[in-house]
Amino acid sequence: MIQNIDNYIMRTLIYALLCIAGAITACAQPVAQQTEVRKVDGYKGIWFTLGQRSEYGDKYSGGLGTYTAKHIPLSIYAPKVNKTFFVYGGTTGPDQRYLLCMIGSFDHKTGTVSKPVVVYDKKGVDDPHDNPSLAMDDDGYLWVFVSGRGKVRPGFKYRSKLPYSTDGFEVIREEEMTYPQPKYISGKGFLHLFTKYTGVRELYFETSRDGVTWTDDVKLAGMKRPEDKNSGHYQISGQHGEKVVFFFNWHPNGNVDQRTNIYYLQTTDFGKTWTDVEGNAVQIPVTDPASPIMLREYYSKKQNVYIKDVNFDEKGNPIALHVSGTGHQPGPHNGLKDWSILYYNGKTWEDHKITTSDHNYDTGSLFVKGNEWTVVAPTENSPQKWGGGGEIEMWKSTDKGKTWKKTRQLTKNSPRNHNYVRKVVNGRDPFYYFWADGNPDKLSESLLYFGDSKGNVWQLPYDMPAESAKPAKMK
């Protein structure tokens, strides 16, 4: 580890000297560096607490290996090799709190997972805001976007040494980026949505044909009222062919604990123009909280909004899954939170409630197959009530989200809350979505799981001496 740190410092010094010397190309596009292949003996998720506790527990805490909802995507199915690749925030054991940015793969032919590989060692950082996200290009190379944290910690872009392989990565680029949301558009390249901390959280994007040379960062949104000193946003994005969309909220005066309202932007031409849902051009960056792209106003109602996922109907019309309610602190004084969808039916936006749960940071995924829409999320509030997560349930709608019915409870009598259910891009059974568990009230081990479209669940091996292993099906 000391050698790795020395290498990092040396690379940084060389990079700085090149900048001082005027080597502009070297500054803009750092030379790729090979990384040593390091594997971990099992799938162990990171446990984390934000430390903002109130009477009914932390603002959020627990097993956060698949955190945040703003890291998109975490998993991709590759039909050419019949494998699902997935990234997560890992560690080496229940008493270890430092973060390892990990990647693993599930072989659908053999029903086995590979031993997980460390893409980047965060060197003592325990914060899952630095978790990775994933992309895959036309040639099958895996791209791991390791999140940084503002200007304090840089982000990294890694590329696999071989197509469809987790056996080794090289770092391609180091830069400021948080909440990476890479989209690969076949034949065109990468469109990457991310956040920069400019005193507040503002939304940006960049594009690249090859993943090596990138455009300058372009600001998408930085809203602020005249009376505000600050502002800010969180976004959740989705991709439908060449269309990339995102829904985002607003932080009045920069206060993330008052996040509110829902806004929408999309592009169909690789970021050349950004429009509303009807295709009307929108000037970026968006600076006015009262912009016409606001879909729903919650601020006057003193309601918080936490956007969880994005999907599309059969015509490519966007759908947002979100949670809303009063207050940022957990507990009965702020009540239960409403799970809802916001859906553009081709003419207007529709709102439909699904169910409730007890925590703002309960997080799940939305799946759409024709007329069947499915939400998989921790909407049952035990075992650690008022803590982030709970037991995983499946909800279905057959009338485009108007009405919902709980069809299955996936986990029962669990010792720890489950949370952050994340869908697989182009997912195939049985690895259709995955998540982690953890006790939000105290430090605990964190196991990882995956499930299929019917609600069957498997646990990824926590201890794994061999190079591959079969996950255990849960009863």
C-alpha cells in the first residue's frame, strides 16, 4: 500500500511539473497508468455512518455498498459473453471501514461469480460517496468511473486491460467529478453527467469519442434566487437509445436538507442541445428555480423530494421514481414517506402513488416490461425501524403506474436492513438487480445480494477462497 501511495505521489508531481512547463496536452489527458491486479476473498460491502444523528437515528447509515442513487449505473449485462458486470463499494471485513472500489462479474452460463477485483484503493477513505459507477463501450472494454468528493479528493476514470474482463485496469484520467453517471452511446462515445462542488453542488456534463480525450466541462444547472447566497442540485439519469435524460431537484440556498421540486432535461444529439420533454430547446445552464422545465413544485408545501430511479415506457417516454415527505430527519415526527412515479404519457405528466416507507434514503429501482411496471425497494420498515432500508418488497402495476399491488416480499426476518436496490442495464435473470444489507444503528458486516424478475434472491459469497463460486439461493 505504501508503494501505491508513493506511485500516486510521484505521478501527481510529474503531472504538476508538466503543467508548470506548459505541457497542455499532458495536463488535459494524463497518460494511462497500469494498476496491479488485486483480488479480495469475498463480497463484503462498506458500512458507513454520516454521523448526523437525531432521536431516531442517523440521517443515513448502514450497508452502503451500492450507494448512492446518483452513481449510475452500477451494473451492465454483456450479451456477447453472457455475463453481468457490477461495481460496488467494498472493504475487507466487518471491522474494516476503509473503502475499496470493487468490480465483480456473474457468469450466466455457469451460475458463478468471479472473485472481486480492487479497481482503486481509497487509501483510508471510508466514505461511499466515493463509490464507483460503470460503463461499457462497443468493443466490450469496461470503464469504471471512481467518484471523487468535490475538490478534496479527485475522481478517476479506469479502463479494463481486456474486453469483458475484470483482470486488470489502467487509469486513464484524473479529474474533479462527483456522482459519476456515464452513458455510452453506440457509435458516438461517452456522455458523462456528473456534479462539481463550486461552493455548492452544480450539474455538468462532458463527452468523449474514445474515453481518453474529453471535451471541457459544460454546466447544465446552477439555479439561485436573488435572495440566495447558494443553491445546488442532485440528478438521477437514464438512457433510451441515443436519448439521455435526467430529473433533478433544487437545494434552496444550498441546503441539501431542503431538497425540493422536480425538474427535467434531455438530449438526443449527444449533448449538442438540451430540451424539455417536448423537444423545445432550453438554454443552459439553467439558473432560475422557477424555470419552465420545473415539473412539480414542492417548495411551498415544505416537502422534500428524493429522486431514486429513471426508466421509460415502450415509446421512450420518461418515468421518475421518487420519494417525498416532510423533513430530513427520520422518525415519527416527520411521518412516513410517499413512494410515487412521475410519468410523461406523451401529452402530460402524471403522478401516481405506490406505497410508503419510513426513511428518505430508502432506495429502490423501477423496471418496465411492456405494460408491466415493477418497483423493487425496501418498503417494509423492519428490522431496524426508522433506519435507512428495511425488508425488500416487489410492487407491480399493469395500468402504467396508476395502481400498484405488492406481489412479493423478497427478504424476511433479516438481521439487518437491506437498501439501495440497483437495477442492471439490459439486465437478465437471475442477476436482474443487486443491493447490500447493514445495520443502520451500529457498525456491522454488510452482505451483498442479487435477485431475479420473479423475486428470487441469492447472496453473494462473503468468504470466497476459490477464484469463482456459486451464490447461495435464499429461502
